[in-house]
Amino acid sequence: MTTTTRRHVLAGLAAWVAAPAILRSTRAYAQNPTIKVGFVTPSTGPLAGFAEADDHILEGLRAHFAGGVMNNGKSYNIDIIKKDSQSNPNRAAEVAADLILGDEVDIITAAATPDTTNPVADQAEINEVPCITTDAPWQPYFFGRGGNPAEGFQYTYHFFWGLEDVIANFTGLWDDSGVTKKVGGLFPNDADGNAWGDPNLGLPPALAAAGYELTDPGRFQPLNDDFSNFISAFKDAGCEIVTGVMIPPDFGTFWSQAAQQGFNPKVATIGKALLFPSAIEALGPRGVGLTTEIWWSPNHPFVSSLTGISAGDLAVGYSSATGRPWTQPIGFKHALFEVVADVVSRSEDLDDYEANTAAIKSTNISTIVGDVNWSTGPVPNVSKTPLVSGQWQDNGDGAELVITNNKHAPQIPVGGELQLLG
Amino acid sequence: MIEWVGVIVQGTLLGGLYALFAAGLSLIFGVMRLVNIAHGDLIVLAAYLGLSTTMMLDVHPFVALIVVMPLMAGIGYALQRGVLNQTLGPDILPPLLVTFGLSVILQNALLEGYTADPQKLNGGAIETASLSAGGLAVGVLPLLTFVVAVAMIACLQWIFYKTSLGRGFRAVSDNQDIAQIMGLNKAHVFGLAMALALAVTAIAGILLGMRTSFDPAIGGGRLIFGFEAVIIGGLGSLWGTLAGGVILGVAQTIGAKIDPGWQLLAGHIAFLVVLAVRPNGLFPRVEH
């Protein structure tokens, strides 16, 4: 029988106190080491539409990552930790800090509008953690965070298209239509509306250069209940094209009032409000014929570098698993983790944030949304993916988004011709 | 000239919509001094219930009102007796906080149940129908909204001053304890008031759902105009609420005519001017 002596207690106590110092928290080499990837996304709130496919995509990726990802001859598990930003930039920053400091993620990712990408990227930059984001035009991402094209950022990287692509696509679409070159602009007083309507960098100078006459009555507050003044200004100016960047409720209000007050444009090309099939369905028959930008579709001729799945199969897989139509963010969510897996496989030392960042910087892969390569971007830290535009057309049993203009990205095939409204 | 007539007409019609949003708020405040932060979300809830009804029974949104109004009234009665009555007291803060929490719960419950997809009630041809006279085009649906708002306020006014139910409302509004002594069960009267308010909200929700697309998150944004209409008109006054809505609507369209950026600002300025000149609103019924 052993007796507990004072010495035993002291020795035990000392060992217990010293344990953390001696047993440095190293990876458990008995099993595969794990790379933690944080993912911030707006699962709830007004932006939830952008995130509806998250769970489906993550499920597929987790199954794929179950086999591990090879790096320098060793297999690593990838553990994706998802956190909800609640569509709130402050909350996004909070959960990003939580992921970085609490979960100690090796790489942090975020997607869906500048409200999610910017606060997360800012947290990553401050805490010197590599960060990959997508699904927000690059100007609000880069300039919105006070980026300087000469210097760029150290740890944060982003892939998506930019305003210049939208402008080129919209004017391309209108050139096809052959209608009078008079455009009515609907720009709200929010980050997107101010960027699109900016008199120096937005649509106004670009439209003027392309020979279009823009009627822009001014900025309205989002969730507006009355557009009658816009409508009478557009009518007076004889506009045959309407454009802008709006949220679905605002476009719904505008579109009903336009019909009530006898304003019938021949082309309506709106950013943001017309992205999702559900938004078009909600508009009923008057949703058919509207035009919008297309970042990704099942007809894009790209395949996943990770699983080899084609864009079409990814969309079909989502629809058959959930019973819901495909949406554009699906491809980008998948591509985000393609880039992560590629970085994990190439990094020279996965325990070193600097090495991981260097691996992001030297990325050059063909993903399901197009090529991602940060050495060819318009500014440092930004890689551009191709953008086309198209029209919601009636395919017999509902509206379908058909690519009608690919002048800006000819590698993506067109699926039909533009039809005028009315 | 005709332009400005158009602006005033559109503003007045917009005011009808705001009055519709505000009528339920005004009624609840008038009877039990309860500021209902969840009112906007309850309007959205009504729109979603309307959506489910039109989908399941394949009927026009107006017909769906037959289902949605009693349903919302039932929800209102249960909500008042089950939750809000427990919070009412000399302190106005607990009911405020509870309705705030209710607003968050409603938004997320709707998000779970209906997803974030924007939805719309399909009203058919009436959505885009319009009447034109002398260069003015007025949508049938906004006009109908305004007429409904006026009819509803008149109806509420009648209930308040011509029925025994209304006498009960006025009695508990004047003095809860004396009314209780006189044999009125104030918990029940409050329940009925909330039921009536949510029945009105059902109409607002259906008309909003036909006017534009909605999603679980838009309720809060509609609340502020409702509050402003109530305050401009004078707390507790129903016709005042209609007047408040119209003043707000006309101020906004005139502001927007000058510059669209001024639309909301002009409404808020009108609100502040009224507050500065008549702090109790234009037709106050509640003495402070």
C-alpha cells in the first residue's frame, strides 16, 4: 500500500504545472494530422439566399476530403468549420476572430457579398492568417478595405469578377438588342449602388463612352415603397432600357409600378435582384425576359480540379439532392474549397502561415468557375473569373437562365438569343 | 402642374399603405400602451400565411384573407394572453424587450420554414392594372390599398365608439384597474385588442405581398414608417394615423421629386417638424 506523502503531492503538482511547457501542443502523429479551415457564410438573414447551397457543397467536400489531402508525401485531413455571419458585417468579424483565435484555424475562408468577405479578410490581415474569399465584386472588396494597388494585402486573397466586367456585359447585351440607346438607372444608396452609380468609376462614364444616354435621378434608400418619380423621369427621357443593382423587394415594387404607370422598357438588365430562380418565380410571368449577369451556370465548360465533376453535374447533383433549382453561388462555393485543397497540397510547410500564404499567392489552377491565378489580376490579391450575361427565358415549365452574350468570355457558349420585352 | 398633381396623388396612395401598416400599432398602443416592435414581422408573417393559403387552396390572395384574418386574430389572442399580458405593467420596458425578442424569433422561424427566397403573392391582372385620366396613371392596386385603409380605419373607429367591445377597449385604456372592478376582464380585453390588431395586420400583409416581393427579413424596415405615421397622427387616434400616413407619403414623394435621395429624408423631416410643433401629434387622444 502506498502512502501519500508531502513529496508525492508536490511532485505531482509540479508535473501537472510543468506539463503544458514540456508537452508542447504538437500534432498527434499517430493519426493523420488535421488542417483546420474556417468558413464564414451568411446562413441566416437577408443574404441567406447566397448560402443556401453551403451544406450540400460542404457535405460533398467532406466526403471527398475524408480520404485526406497529400502534402509532401503525407496525408492531411481537412476539417472545415462553418460559422454563420447572420448577414451582419459586425457578426462576420466576430466569428472570424473566433475562428482565428479560438479554433486556431490554419486558413480562413468567406463568401457572399462584401458584407461577409471584407470583415473576415480584415480580421485575417490583422491576425496574419491566410484568407481566401469569393463571391463579391473585387472593387468593393479591394478598395472597400482601403487597398492600395501598389502594395496590396499580405495575407488576404480574393477571386471573382469586377464592375468593368458587368459594364462590358451589360452594354454588350444592349448592343445585341438594337433598341434606342437611352438607359434609366436605378442605383440605391448602399455599397453596391454607390459603386455602380459612381460618376467617375461606375456605370455613368462607361455608358457615355459606349454611346448610351443615362438618366440617373439619384440614389434611393433600399426597401423603397415608391418609384413613381423614377418612372416619370424615365418616361420623359424616353428610356427603352432599365438597369441598376437592386434587392428583390425593390425591383418587385419598381416593376409593378412601372406596369401600373405605363412604362414598358424593352430591356431590363438588373444586377443582384435577378440572380436566383426563386426571385424570378416570385415575379410570375413578368419575370420572363429580364436580363442579368451570369457568374456561373451548368453550361459553363469547366470541371472541378478536385473531384473532376462538371459544372452541369454539380448543378444537377444539387437539384436532385435538395429538390431546388441550381443557383450561381454553388459553383463558387465549390471552387473556394478547390483552391483551399490546392493550397494545402502545395504548401511547403503546413504549420507555417507564411508558407501557406505563399502557396495561395502562387495558385494557378482551373476550377469549376474558371482559372484562378493571383499573378494575373487587375490588382494584387485579386484573381478574376469570367463573366457572361443572359436572359430568363420560358422553357415550357418555368423560367430558365439562358446565356445570350459571351463577348467578354468567348470560352463560355451562348445558349440562345436575346428577346425583347413586351 | 400635372406632374405635381401626380406626385401628390402617388404620395397619398403611398400614405394609405403606411396607414395600413400603422393601424394595428395605433390600436394596440391606444388600448394598452404597448409598443410592438414585432409589428413589421407580423405583417410579413401574415404575407407568408397568405402565401401558404393561396398555394394550398389555389385561391386568389384576397380569398385567402378569409383564412388568414381569423388565423392571425387567433395568433394575436394567444400571443397576448400567453406572453404579452405577463409583461404589461407600470414599466413599459419589459413588453418592448419581449416584442423585440419576438421579432428576432419570427424572422428566424420564417427563415427556417420558408427559406430566404423572395416570395410574392400572385394577384393576377390587378397587379399591373391602371386607370388613367388626364395624363395621370394610377395603379388599381395602390388605389385599392388606399380605399381599404380608409375603410378599415372607419370600421375600427366604429368598433371603438359604437360597440360594447369598443367600450371595453376604451374603458381599459382609460383606467385598467377601475375597468377591472367594473367587471371587465382586462386580460381578455387586451387579448381581443391584439386579435383585432393582427386581423388588420393580415390585410396589410396580403396587400404588401401583392405589391412587392417579400422575404423573412423585410419586416423591420416597414416598422419605422408605421411608427412615424402613428406619432404624426397622434398616439391612439385612428383617423390621425391615416392623416399621419398620408402626410408621410406625400412628404416622401415630394422629396423624391426634388431628388430621390431626399425621399426618406423629407418624410423624416415632416415627422420632426410635426414633433417640434405639436409634440403630441396632430390629433392626440392620449393626454400626457
